[in-house]
Amino acid sequence: MYRYFINVAYRGDNYSGFQKQLNANTIQDEIERALKIYFKSEIELTGSSRTDAGVHAINNFFQMDITNELSNPSKDVYHLNAILPNDIVIKKIHKVDNDAHCRFDATSRKYHYKIYDFKNPFLNDVAYYFPYSLNFESLNKAAEVIFHTSSFQTFSKKHTQARTFNCKIFKSRWLKFNEVLIYEVEANRFLRGMVKGLVGTMLKVGRGLISIEEFESIVLSKDCSKADFSVPSHGLTLMEVNY
């Protein structure tokens, strides 16, 4: 048996998330379908990092176990991409040790959430149009607050399967790039809805609707009803999964 990691990128608009679900089409469904057509056998994938419906990814990973070693992975990538829909691409397939695991061996994941305040048809599907004045310094003060906690229960949606709400934050900051605001956050793991909850609640700080002290109180409350999860999914992109 041989194990391979499959590096993928995708637009999440047309899918109900990354990993397989009942009665919903996902990124995993599409790639498993392409593998079945190409290899003429069922191959069940394991995903590295879940993304919710509508969320995009520049770099995400699946792993697959197959009985025959691939002689030309680059050629396989070419043919699989010809089968896949235009909004999903396999970037690379590479062989790993049989005990490697694309989910449990990951050391961190990095997300970007993009916001713009001017009408731009080229950003509509990949960033959140938010036509309000924001205090950039206040946003970054809020971003620094989350370094002071390890529990992110406040920013986890209800009905989660997570056994713990603890996450280790490596990076949390707001950036400006060509008039687009980007919230960049990197952690060892993320909870369901966590980045959207952080962004939505920080935007309240940026607008002056709540103070830094009130934001810190919300973070420490462990009460998800106090967080704002209302920002849309299409502004969120998984940028990296690091090993």
C-alpha cells in the first residue's frame, strides 16, 4: 500500500464544504469522483482541514492510499484536472511515508479574511463588501487580544463535534493590501465558524460599536451568543496547511 498527499485549491462557492456530507456536494465528493473515473476504482480520501460551505482554499490537502505506486504523478495531476470542474484544481500529488497523516501531522493552518469598502466586481466573490469606516489601529488591538487566551469557545458555533475548545494562536493581525483589508490568523487548529466569529466581532471594534475591553470580555465569556458570526463565507480563504 502506498500513501499520497493531494494538494488542492478551490473556489468554495458551489460546494457545501470540504469534507464529505450526507445529501450535499463537497470538494471531497468531486475529487473522489474524478479519482474513480481515472483510476477505475473507489478511493476514499482523508482531509487535512475542514472548510465550511462557500469558503475557498489556496492550499489544502487530502491523503489517499492506493495499492499501486504512481509512476508519473505529474501526468496523473494533468488528467485528473481535465476531469475536475473548473473551480477545483489539484496542484500536486506526492508520495509520503505510510504513517504520515495529512490532518494529525499538520502543525498549523493559516486563513485570510478579506474586506473591501469600495465597489469592485473583481472582489465580489472572494472578499466581503463592507462599506463602513474602520479604525485600523483598533482592529489590530483586537487582533492582539486573542493571544491572551487559549480557549475559543466564544467563537465556536453550537452543535460542534470538537472535544476541546483550546487553540494555540501563532499569528493574528490585520493587513492592508491594495486597499483591501485582510485579517490573517494562523493557529494549530480552528473551531467551526471560528475565523468568521473573530472577524465579525472585531469589525464591531473597528466601527467603534464596542470597546477593546468589551471585546476582551466577549473573548473570555465562553458564550458564543456574544460573538458575531454574520460575515459571509466567501471572504474567507484557507491559505496554508503547514507540516
